[in-house]
Amino acid sequence: MAAMEKIDWSECSLVEVKAGVQSGAPVLRRTRMPVDAIVDNFDYGVSAVEIAEQFEIPAEQVEAILTYDKSHRIAHSV
């Protein structure tokens, strides 16, 4: 199994973390949409356009999340 990767979303203006929303998981600001769902779908081969349509969120937000994810992945041991 590949090493797990953790993203520090604290500098992404599109993402917020609130204790009472999705158990404190990072979500798109002002939504309950976990950013991990966007990243995981993309990693499994779903296109950004398909993700935007599936979750009914703007394609620009999906692209921004994926760009941030790609540039901020931090490898850590499992």
C-alpha cells in the first residue's frame, strides 16, 4: 500500500474546517462538501468536469482544489 498523504488546507481560501461540519474534515467553504471527496474522485480517474457536475459545484472550484492539492501534498509514514 502506498504511503498516505496529508494535505494542509489551512492556506487554501476555498476550504474551511469547523468542528460541527463533517466531523471537522476540510470542506469547501460555506458547504458540507469534503475536499477529500474531490481529490479522491480525481485520483480514481474522474475528470474535474465530471466531479463538478456530480457534486454540483463550480468547475473552477474543483480545479482550484486539485491545483492546491497537487502543490501541497505532504508524504508521511503510515
